[in-house]
Amino acid sequence: EAGVAQSPRYKIIEKRQSVAFWCNPISGHATLYWYQQILGQGPKLLIQFQNNGVVDDSQLPKDRFSAERLKGVDSTLKIQPAKLEDSAVYLCASSLFKGAVEQYFGPGTRLTVT
Amino acid sequence: QKEVEQNSGPLSVPEGAIASLNCTYSDRVSQSFFWYRQYSGKSPELIMSIYSNGDKEDGRFTAQLNKASQYVSLLIRDSQPSDSATYLCAVKNRDAGGTSYGKLTFGQGTILTVHP
């Protein structure tokens, strides 16, 4: 079974530029999560999708961050414009359903904003 | 007060010793508790889950939960150098509707180093 795929793995941009991350969850997983992990901290949930609907986006900075999961499979997270404090690893995870115990994490995208 | 708090460490133990990792949480209605292991530059992987008071053992790992004290711990027996990683405590609550589990909240992680 293929795991959660993410791309790109690394990205370096200048502040005020835009960037997009892509995630393909495990086949059949209805729930998809985007987390932000700043160096030295635990992951923080940005947004959770159930199929193509948003379940929780309470910690998503909506003035600059957006995310979509149009067909209930792949998802894209965008930052526009980026700030220095957005430098972090962006982790995508998926689970079989909303209440499932285990979330399977992708390898993450390391973003550096200069 | 942080929702989930861990000692950031680093915690250093000799090979073969017991490593003890601690976590406290602030929300009394928290339902589910998890320990994730994260190797440097890698993504988190689930190693233990616990839902009721007491101990839960899985191989060299034992999770302990005390809901009255809002405390969860992870013991690693016979620690090996390969156990060197960051250990993340995570808590899951019921969502506002009360019908299914809500979001996962992580602590900041404890860095464990097991030296030969």
C-alpha cells in the first residue's frame, strides 16, 4: 500500500512570494489533514478535510493560507504572500475516517522563507 | 497554559536503561492519548495509544494514563540507540457535536538520546 505522497520535498522562496504544496493521501482515506511544524515544536493542525468538505480550519491563517480538496482525493495548500514566520515543515496526513485512531503522515515539505 | 505540555529535554539515558517521558494536558474532557515518535528529518509515526486509566504495554513500550491528574507518560524499557528520537504526546477530544473525535493536539516533543 502506497503511503501519503507530498511534493515538493523542499522549497525556498523570498518573503511576499507565493507557494503551493501538493498532497496525495492513502487510497480510500476519507480524511486529510494539513499540519505546520515549526522547528522545535509539535505539529499544529491547519485544516482538516472530510472527503472534499472542511471539518476544521480554525487555526488556518485565512488571510494568507488557503487549501482545497476538490475531488475528495488530492489536496493543495497555498500560501500567498509568504512571511518569514511561515518557515516550517508542512505535513500532510490521512486517516480512513474522521474518528480513526491512526493518522498516517507524509514525508513533509520543508519551506524556507528568506 | 499550553493545551499539551511536555518536558522538551533533551533526555539522555544509557543503553539498556528505562526512559521516562511525561506529558500533561489541560482539557479535562480529553478522550484519547497518543505517543508519536519522530526521527530527525522524518515524519511522526504512531507508537502507542491509550484511552482509559492505567497502563498499556506493547513490547518495550508502556503508556500510563491518569485522567484525574491529567497526566500521561511513556516508558521505554531496555532503551536502544535506535530509540533516539523526538517523542510527541498528542491528545484528541470529542468535537463540538460530541459524536466523533475532534482534532489532534500535539505537545512540543521531548528529545530522547540513548547513548551506548
